[in-house]
Amino acid sequence: MKVDGREPGWASERRIEERALNASGAFQSLVYDGWLLGYRPGPTKRLRCVNPFYPSTLPLEKKVLHCISFYAAARLPAIFRLLPFSEPSTLDAWLERNGWAAFERTLVLRCSLAELAESPHSNEPVTIIDPPAWEPLVAELLDIAPDALPRFIERATGYPLPHAGALIRRDGEVVACGVLKLEDDHAGLFALKTAAAWRGRGLGRAVVAALLGEARRRGAATAYLQVTADNGPALALYRRFGFITAYEYWYRARDGEQH
């Protein structure tokens, strides 16, 4: 597979995956013969699925059966996340032949902060707030339940790498937000959301611009983010800043477990 005309080497893309999992707090996971088995309950599938990143040595069928049993014991659906550099290279085709349907294609985009296509400035006032002070302010917008908020705050407090949140208020209410996670010279953008009633007014663009400006101020050279392939408005926004597709991934699961 070629992406943006490049033959796959995947070393830098694999590092983006590692950074993204670090940024997302992939602490509840086990390493099984080169596969990372995430088991943190919640809406983020990347943290509760099989991430087959590294070379595999055990028979494929044996490994898949082990994963099925593991997730059944954890009371989670058995889901695989497939990438162009998944190991072994035969895994995607094997799952396809054995009835694991593909769903939720997602693009990983990146851009050079030295060559931003759009200036990281906006007339819209965006507030930059360091976590964990950011989490309580955006909890309602991000649909974080009150009983789950302490866990979010705890994870933000213990997160070992630099990070910063952004938000926009209207009449005291947070109506747009995003968060920046930095590792070496890369900055990941996560939790980008605008309240439904405020979409189409440039607030998302302002948040992205503020976070990219903050990332560059902190010395990052490259930014990355993830977006589902069918999210046309978000893709149009990110392309304005010069984001291009680095690679894509998709999930596979059996009938009744695609959630």
C-alpha cells in the first residue's frame, strides 16, 4: 500500500502510534508476543483492543484464540485494530477469511509546524489551561460523567509528559475544546470538540490554531491527530492547516462485537 505516494517503511508511523497510545493513557494493557492487548473500559476503542504492532512468533490461530478468551474474561468485545504495519502481515487477510468484519476506517494525519499552511493565530479568544485544571472545565462538553471525572483528573495529574488544554467559553459555558500532548518533537491533538449549537462558526479552527501555536512555542516540529475517514468537515478543517494522511487504520470484530 502507498500513502501519499510513499512506499511503506513505517518506522516513523509506528512511533506516532506509540506516542498516541502514550498520550491516551494506555496503561491498562498487556504485551502478548508483540501484540498490545488494551483492556481499559470506555468509549475509546484504541485502548480496549488488540494493537498488533511488533513481530509475532506464535501460531496466528493460537494467538487469536488467546485474545478471544482474554477479552471474554475482561467482559469486553474482542476487537483488532489493523494498520499497514500490523504483525504478522497476514493478520488482516486471516481475520477477513474467518468472519471478522472491518469497520470504522480512521486516518492519522500529520503536518510540519515549520510549514503551517494557515497561521496559528485567530481573533477568537482561546484559553490555554494546563491539566488537570482543564478536565473539570470541559467534562460536560466531552460527556465525562461526574463519577468518572476523578479518574480523568487522576490520569492527568500523573501524566509524565508535557500537555496543555485549550477551550473557548460563551456566556461562561465551554463550547469548544482540545488538548495537546507532547513527546520529544511531536505534538498530538486530542479531544477536539465543538458543541453542536456552535459548529460552523470557526471555533474548531481557533482551537486547532491555538494548540498548534502552543505546540510550536514548546518546541514541537510535527503535529498529528486522528479523524474518522467519513468526517468530511473535520478533514476539511485539518487540511487547511496542511495536515496530510500519514497512514490509516481500521478495526475488525465478529458480528455483535463491533462497538
